[in-house]
Amino acid sequence: MKQLILMRHGKSSWDYDVSDKDRPLQERGINDAHKVSKTFGLHAPKIDFIFSSPANRALHTSMIFVRNLEYDLSNFRVNHMLYDFSGNSVEQFVQQLDNAMDTVALFGHNNAFTSLANTWGDQYIDIVPTAGLVHITFGVDDWSKVSRGTTKQMIFPKHLKK
């Protein structure tokens, strides 16, 4: 069985005159990433590898997740294929994953993650919000054969507000 955790980056700031890749997280994005990662950590499966888009906002979100799960950074990489908004590049990336890895977490962007969550999962999601996490399981042992799976859980910041 393969498991994929898709997490969209936290809310980013448009207050700075920087390139899209360099946009930082807003305070809300940081706080939401902490809430979602801590909630996920309560029942998280063992993650074999974590990959992040090189965009600052995705990388920062992934580092919050890594820190809160006390994850070993030797099993973490940045990959340019995850800086994708359509989902085509992310889909190719997943299909090329090493089959020795059963559970992988990806940090990236919309519309790619909403599109893939709806293509691969069995629950329709209107939009994966910023800092939203979707965990999908697949009844296959080969990443190249990933297609329709089961949406195991969704953790969205709005569900964690107190």
C-alpha cells in the first residue's frame, strides 16, 4: 500500500516586492501550519520521505511540519517538480518515486494539489486551503500505478479554530 500526504503551503504574504518563489508566509500561515502539523502528528503514519517545492512559502511550511513531527532531515529533499500549479509535474514526480518508499509527504501549491486530491482521492474537495493537508491511501505497491485511492483524512485550518 502507498500513502501520499499532500500539504499546501500556508497563507503567504503579498506585502513584499519579491518573486513568486520568494514570497514568505504570513503570521497566519505560520500559525496554521503549526496547528495542522501538530494535529496530523497525533495519528501520523511513519513517513518515509518528505519533498518540498523550492518556493519559500512551501519550504517554510514543510520545515514547520518537520520540526513538529521531529522528522529526520536526512529523509527530506527539495524538488523543482513540485513548483507546479497544474498538477502535471507533481503527478509525474509521484509516478517516478522509489517503490522502497511507502509513505511520502509533498509540500506544494494549488491548483495542483486540489486537482490531484480530487483525481486520486474519493472525496471531492472544492479547494485545498492554505495549510490544508490531504492524506490519500492507494491499494498498490508501485507508485507508477497510483490512480484512484481513498481519502483517509483531511485536516484544514478552519476545522481547528477555537
